[in-house]
Amino acid sequence: DIATSTDFAGGNMGVRFATFDDNWKQTSETEVDAKVCECCPTSAVVTDDGVLTAFRDRDENEIRDIHVSRLKNGTWTAPVAVHRDNWEIYACPVNGAMLSANGRTAAAAWFTVKNDQGQAYAAFSSDAGRTWGAPIRLDDGGSTGRVDIELLENGRAVATWIEFPNQRPELRLRLFDPSGARSPAITVAERPSNGYPRLARQENELILAWGERAGGNARTLRT
């Protein structure tokens, strides 16, 4: 189990890892990162080299880029950036990274802001998260993030994000590969609610779930 928790004495939010036995009795607890973004969700996957987790780190200068850490021989490695976006923000963007893994291949998707424009990106790792390839832009012209990602058996990946064309949100999806080649984006839904759409793969099918505005204050869950 990986989750964020607050150090009430110091005031910082950290990422911690806990293990449990078959009776759900906690058997250990470890700190992964002592200072992270307060509200951005975390993500964790199991690679052939062990557990890999992603979170939005927070440094003394309020740079909040996505970092990963690996559980190696019972100890978490020092966090490393998936990419140095150098996003300086004095508040939590409530936009975490998502991971997917297949063997030693891992893929990450995340949100950042550049030149006052929200953007969604993805990257591949061929060594279980030790190093990462160049970022691949997911959106076409501005995003509010809320990303998810799944690796496919052929080495490609599929990702979802919220695009924001014409000041209206759309849930979009596209395929891409480590070379940076991308398929055209597909609009899955218009007017998704401001939640976290989720993507999952079951054998040769992709399953998506998202909230959608149904008029007024009503919200509907779609799959």
C-alpha cells in the first residue's frame, strides 16, 4: 500500500509505503519521499524488478515535477525525475501521474504547465523505471491533465487525458510508441466531469470509466 500522509510536526506531506499480512495486520511502514505535493494522487505498479511508484515531488523552490522510486532489496531508491519540467507552482495542482508496467517495460503519463498552458505527456522506460525516454506530448492544444495509461503487448501504449478545445473539456485517447509516433487522437466523451477518468486493459480490450455532466448539477458515471 502506498499513500501520502502529513507530518503534523513539520507540516510537509510525504509518501509512505506499508506492508500487510494475510490478516491485514500491518507488518512494516517505510518513508518513500519526505516532501511531496499535498493532493496529487500516487501510482504504483509491479515490474519484473519489483515495485515502482510515481508521485509529484516538491522541492524547496516549489518545483513540483513527477518523480519515481523503486523498491530494491526492501529499500526505496532515491527519487528521480521522469522528466525535468521545472514546473514552479505554489499550490497543489491535484493532478498526479499514472503508471503501467509489463515485464521491465514501464510507461508513465503526467500533467504539467509550460508557458501558461496545461499539457499532458507520457514517457517509456525499458529498465523498470531507472531511466526514462524523451517525453511524448499527448494533447494537441492544451490539457487539464487527469491522465491514465496502459501498456499493450506490442510495446505501444494508450493514454487518456482531458483536452480543452474551445473552452470545453473532452476526454481523449491515443496510441503511441517509444519512438514518439502517435495515432490521431480519439474523442471518447464530451463534457466529462472534473474527476479522474480511468483506463484498464483486459486481454485485448480497453475499458474506460469517467464521470460526465448530465445537465445542471447532475453527474453520470459512464463506461
